[in-house]
Amino acid sequence: MDKKRSIEVVTNEKEMFKSILAGDIKYHLDEITDCEMELSHQKDLLIERVWKDYWAVEHAVPNMWECPESPFGTCAYHKFDDSAWDDCLFCHDPYERK
């Protein structure tokens, strides 16, 4: 004996809207993140063109201090000449200043 199977589809417009909206928001937040990463990369490339020692500058590590004088927006320290991070290349404050 063949039994017919039926699939019941329940649609809840509110839940569907929330799901679509959440997907759209995630998609656009991912786009923003990608754009911010690309902007940071392009900024680094521009700085590298005019600053030959840029590769030796440490500026993109967690917990960096804000530095209005820096083109990165954070303090930067020379990896080799200032391994103790005592002298920001722009504001000249030590890393522990705050």
C-alpha cells in the first residue's frame, strides 16, 4: 500500500522578515569589514611609498594607544631601534604612559 507523504510548510511572515533582515545585516557588516581592511591596506601602501623604514615600524598590535599625530591613528614604535617601545615615533610617549 502506497502512502502519500505530505510536507506541511508553515510560514510566519514576521520570522521570515527577521531572518531576511538578519542575513542582509550580516552581509553588509561583512562588506564594511572588507572595506575597512582594504582601506587599512591602501593606507599602509601609501605610507610605504614615502617612508623607507615603514616595514620596521610596529603599529598594528592589540591594545595600542591612540595617537593623533600618527598617520595610523595609534602610536608606532621602531621594532629594532626602540624594542622597549619607550618613544612613539610621532608623540614620543612610552607605551606604558596611560
